[in-house]
Amino acid sequence: MNSTQVTTVNAPIASSPIPGVYLIGAGPGAADLITVRGARILAVADIIFYDALIDMSMLEWCTSTNMVPVGKRCGAHSSSQRFINKQLVDAASKNLVVVRLKGGDPLIFGRAQEEIDALEQAGVHYEVVPGITTALAASAQLKQPPTTRELSRTLTLTTLPGRCSHEDHKTSIYYMARDQLTEVANTLMAQGYPSNTPVCLMESVSLPSERGFACTLDELSLGDVHHHFLDRQPVVVMIGEVYRKQLQLLSPLIRSESNFAALQAVS
Amino acid sequence: MNSTQVTTVNAPIASSPIPGVYLIGAGPGAADLITVRGARILAVADIIFYDALIDMSMLEWCTSTNMVPVGKRCGAHSSSQRFINKQLVDAASKNLVVVRLKGGDPLIFGRAQEEIDALEQAGVHYEVVPGITTALAASAQLKQPPTTRELSRTLTLTTLPGRCSHEDHKTSIYYMARDQLTEVANTLMAQGYPSNTPVCLMESVSLPSERGFACTLDELSLGDVHHHFLDRQPVVVMIGEVYRKQLQLLSPLIRSESNFAALQAVS
């Protein structure tokens, strides 16, 4: 065995963050799926503005007591984007280490552009710390690569139910589409995806409350399935031939309805 | 300001990993862009099989002295996949905590399927710990979301230069395509992408040696550009209207050739 002796056993050295705004991806939910860089900055931040989607266990990384909930969550009250931008710029102007903690990766469907524009305009020092986006965390939980050499070498991430996926009918993962899944299914079948294409639906990825369901594309088209899911929980929808095995491994979506009322009641 | 007092300041508690194989994403290169979960498992692993693409600073997380380089890197010698599979299964059968450390995310173009199949077949306990895939790390470095509400709500990740991207001509990010960029450019223009579509090329993302270049799609098609890049360094190629600003911010690819010989000499 071709082993290498290693003498250094210390963790790589961290440099203290300089004052400014850090747009940090919290990852999918589990507190230890944030990056080391993100966790280290959280630990020394002076003030943290966090999304409603952030799992509260994530905030245990923080030593600051100045934690400000902001952001949007399916239908719930949210701070306006302009007010969030102003708060970030104001805090940075006080020479503080300011964290803007966003679910998943800050730049994947995270509406970061407006905050970035505001920070650029104000001339504030800012950095982006990437996070594990939900599609990849869901793949890890399923232990299923979204691309394989045989079946798909293309992965599309989208929020648009009414548009096509890749023309070769490869793997597609939909964010924020839980209320439009009939449209997703009908669009894909109209574009030539086989009606028995496997679909995985993953709710609350990486949290103890995670649930996964599977169905085929024609089953997905049968009716509104958003009522299978708990209120205010994010759902990621993964579609492609690579998920054939998950049809056996996950709960069938079509038979899950009977369990739903009980779950919804305790949530 | 709607602040919340937090009394808990401890980092979330880690549970010890049980014996088995952990497929861990190392992230793009910088040691602190691994997840906390990944770093914690590395710190207690009995044996670590790591890819040639892993930056050596990452291995400072490990306390084990049993580190085995495996895996593939552009043209260099590599262990055969079957041999890697056998090593993973053999190590797990000794009741060890075994890490398979892969660059980026283990499931995004990481050829994990064969290892997963081998572990499944051997009945070995295994888990997948996601990592920051290079496309997202490159986006963070550029501070540029690959999707914005105005310009693109779809992101395609692919390794296939000869195939189309999304039919709406949205953002595409290519992995492992550095030797086929003329084909990438010509294919996209044939599919209707405007010839002045911006292209960003990011080498060694997140490492001190990171370099970024920009050009337009017609410039990319002008000739083989792989000789602009250092040998054996991964390059990610990001194409889409969202990168218009980067045409001003990054070095123009087309004028970078004169600096290249010197860089290649010192690498």
C-alpha cells in the first residue's frame, strides 16, 4: 500500500475575518454541513442576519448575541429586500464583521444579486462563502449521483416548471417548485421524457425530519401533490433515469397521503 | 431591530462516526471549504484514500498517518477503479473509519457510482458527505450568481462539449472541458447563443494560485485555448449573459498568452 507519512496534524490555520459583510451559505439544514470557513466566521461575527429557512441549530455556531431574523419563507412575513440591504450596509459601516446567513448556497436561487449590488454600490468590503446547495445534499442523502457516465452527463438546476429541461432528457432538479409539480410533469412529458421517468421528492433535506418520496412522471402529473408536504418546508424535486433504483427504496408518493394528516398535525 | 438573545454558544455536538466508508467531498481546494462534518470525520479517520486533485493542505485535517493517494488526474498515473474499490472494501472489513476524499462534491462528475456499487455489493456501511462543487466555489469567488431573476433561472452543469445547453440559452458551466473549448463555443453558437455571450474560465478555484480569464464565445472559438492553462490544474468554464460584468473585471483571455510561458515555467 502506497502510504505517506504525515507529520503535521494541526487543522489548517484560520485568519481572522476583516470587517465587512460575509454572505455565507448555511447548507441544506444540518448544522455540520456548513463549511469550516463559514462556521469560523459565524463564531466571531458581531452581527448575524439569518434567513427564516435556517435551522436554528446552525445558530449555535455563533457567539454574538446580535442575531437578526430576516428573509423570506413561503408566504410568511418577511423583511423587504431593500430593508435587508440597508441593514447590511449600515452594520458594515460600523466596522463590524457582519454575516448574512442564507440557506443552501447563497448564489443558487438565493436572490443574492440585489444584496451584492447594494454592497458594491456602498463600497463595502464583502465576501461570498459558498454552501452546500440542497440538490447536492439531497443527492448525498440518497447516495445517488445525479450524473453517471452511462445515463446522464448533464445536470440542470432550475426554478422554472414551465420550461424545458435539457434536450437530451437528462437529470433535472427543481427548486421551489412544490406548488407547480403538475406543470413540471406535464411540461417534461410534452418534451418527450418517458412517462415512467423516475422522480424523487425530498423534504427538509439533512434534518431529522427529512422525508423522501418517489413516483413516476405520470404519477406526478395526476394531481397537485403539494399537499403531501409539510407547510413551510423546502422540497427539492429530482427527475431523471438515474433515480430508477429510488422507486424501490423511497416511499411511494402515491400511497403516502394516508400518513399525511397525522404528520401535518404534529408539525 | 428585531434581535434575539441566544444563550447557547457551543458548536453543535458531533457524534463519532461509526466504522464504514465515508465518501467525502473536499470542496474546490481551499482547506477550509470542506464541510464541518467532513473535517470532523477526517480528524478521526483510520485511513484516508485521497484523489490526486486534493490540495495537500486539506490533509492537515487528518490525524491518521495512513494516507493513500489514489485517483486520476489529467493524464497522470492513476490507480485503477477496481483496485480503489477493493481497497475501500478491504479497509472497511477491518472495522475501520475509512475516508474516500474526493475533490469538489463526490457525486458531481466524481465517478462515485462505481465505488457506491462496490460498497453496496459488499454490504459495507457507507455514507456520503457532500462538498462544495467547483462551479459554486467559482461563483463565490467571482461574487456572481449563475442565476438571476432577470437573466437566467436555469443552471446547467455538464462535461459534454458537443451537446446543447438549456434551450433558453441560460447559464452553463462546463467541467473537465479544457481541451475541448473550441467545440464548446462552436456548439453553443450553432444553437443560437449570441457570439458575444460572456465566458469566464477559472483555474485552481479557491487556491492561492487561482486565475480567472474572460472572453466572448466567438473569441473562445478562435482556437485551442487549453494552452493558456497550467498543466494538471482543473479549469471550470462558465458561460452566460450573467457574466457580462466579468468581461471587464477578469483578465482578457485573448491577451493572456504573453504571460503564460513565465507562469508555466514556475509551476
